[in-house]
Amino acid sequence: MANQKQSACGRVDIGGQAVLEGVMMKAPDAIAISVRRPDGTIVTRRTPYEPLSKKHPWMGWPVIRGIVNFVTMLSMGMSVLQQSTDMLGMLDEEPSKFEKWLSKKLGKGIDKIVMAVAIVLAVILSIGLFFVIPELFARLLKAWMPDPSVNWLINLLSGILRILILIGYILFCARVPDVRRTFEYHGAEHKTVYCNEHGLPLTPENAQPFTTLHPRCGTSFLLIVFVISIVLFTLVGYQGENFFLRLGSRLLLLPFVAGISYEALKALAHSESRLARILRWPGMQMQRLTTRPPTDEMLEVAIVSMNVALHGLPKGCETTPEGYTVIRDYRVADPSYTPPAGDGGEAAAEAVAEAPVEAGQPAEPPAEQPAGAAE
């Protein structure tokens, strides 16, 4: 399949996110979400996107853009998860009497209530795991080592504890079957991004040989955040005995940690120097916890999202009552694809549906990989 248009767009940084049974891809001007339904079809939607830096140029300044991106991606991430769930039709069951009562009292749909509760619980859990527990540990260490000259050691040990908690949390979540499948879609997202960056036609065969580890993955970003936080909390954070002042100062510094970490991630991802490869290696290895080898079917979903984000929705496809575009053959999302003459594409769709799926992880590509924007 010739993919000249894709090749022309191959150097555009594309971000993404794995969702339940699907993948979101974010191009410079649009967001596409694609999921595979239980009947085997792929449903996709495309939403125009305009970065805040276009409306407010100062939001594109170094460090500030990292803070803006951090907040934007948190909000977008929750929204995308909700949309993908809706697209799968998982919330079509009749709400309970309590859910109806709560929806009536609050004047909002039950899906919005569930999402709001999930966000609040996620924030509380994150603060508890990654701030409260490490600071309680730091307080204990300060009781043992009251000498102010070892504050750097206390911050280092509490920072290491944060990283260990993160690793433990990921390993715990990975035991859930749905999360493991989402990690496979995460791998599909990365492989598809690599395939696009290399200017290759977007097919499962072309994408499979690539590694699931990408230098601009959000997992690498998290590790950089934790490392930068150790340095920043030591240099400008409150070092006194008051637990709440210590906790508050860490929370207030978090946006600046995110902004600096974003710049570090971009610099490391876009450099192929030996030093850059060494510094980004720990984050790349940590992605082995959050990515898994995808099947060809999962790659098809990621490819549809990539093509829809870059080129728009394909013409002539049926739509669901909710307005989602139905894709029966992933190739129709490629604007350069031409169905075989005489069958309208049905034969090709059947061939794709009957083709065996290979779930194994091929050998990784050469170590020299061009930097890109997986997430």
C-alpha cells in the first residue's frame, strides 16, 4: 500500500494514549480515538484540537509549556478514557435507583458523576501515595538524623521511596486483566508512532518489528518527574520540622517540577548523543512495566487512530447512532488506499477478519531510533 501522504506527515510529532480496548492519537490539529468493539469492528471519532499556546503564546514558553501540558494531559486523559468507554457501549445498562436519584439531585448525567468521583479519588490516592507517605518517611528519618547537613540524604531516600511506590503500584495494576490488555494497546501505540516516524506505510507488518519502548512515553516522564523532584525539593523546598509545611511546599513545587521535567524529556528524546541515551535509559526500561507486545488486531486499531488524526475520517463508512464512524477494514482509514476493483472492499475486509493474529514480540529494531512523541 503506497502511503505517500503518510510519508509526508511522518515527521510530525504525534502523541497518544492507550485506552480500554483502543488507542487515542493526538495530531497537531486533531484528536482521534479508536476502539475495537466485541463484534470485531473498529469505531472511531475525530475531534478538532487547538493548543492553548496558539491562543496564548506565553503558554508556549519553555517550562511554562510543560506546566500547561501537564494539566492539559491530566484533564484530556480522563476525558479520553470516558469517551472510549462510551464508544465501547459499556455504560448502556440501566442505571440503578441510587444512580438515578444522585443524577437527579446533582442535575448531571451519571457518567459525569462517575467521572468526577473517579478524578477526586485519583487525586486523593496520588497525594497519599506519592506525597503523604514519603513525607511521613522523611519525618521519621529526620527524627533519626536531625542534623540539617543531611537533609539532602533524607530527600534522596524519600524520593527513592516515591519511585519504589510507583513501581509497586504499576506491578499491582498489571495483575488486572483489563489493565494488561491496555498495556498491550500501549505497546501498539508506540509501535505505530515509530512506524509513522520512519515514513513507512502504516500496516501491522511494518509496525510489529519496532520496540514498544519510546523515548517520549509518559512512563519516562513520570520517572524524570520523580528524579527532578528530589533535586528541586532539596534546593528550594521547606526543610523544617513541620510536616504540613513540608507537604505543602512539595505540592506547590509540583507544577515547576512538571515544567522542568517536560523540557528534560523533550531534550533527551530529540537527541541521539551518547549522554542522552544513557540518561533516558532508565525511563525506557521502566516502560517494560507499562507496555506489552500487541497483537496485529491491536495495531490495526492504533493505525486507524493515527490515520484519522492525521488525515481525517474516511469517506463512505457507516456511522453508529451516536455518530461514531465504523471501520471494518483498517486500511480504509489510509487516504491512499484503493479497494480492489469490483468488490467494494468487502473481500479485503473478509480477508483481514480471517487472517491469523500473531501476538508475539518480534526482535527490537536497531538501537539507533529517531526521537519522537509517543505521548
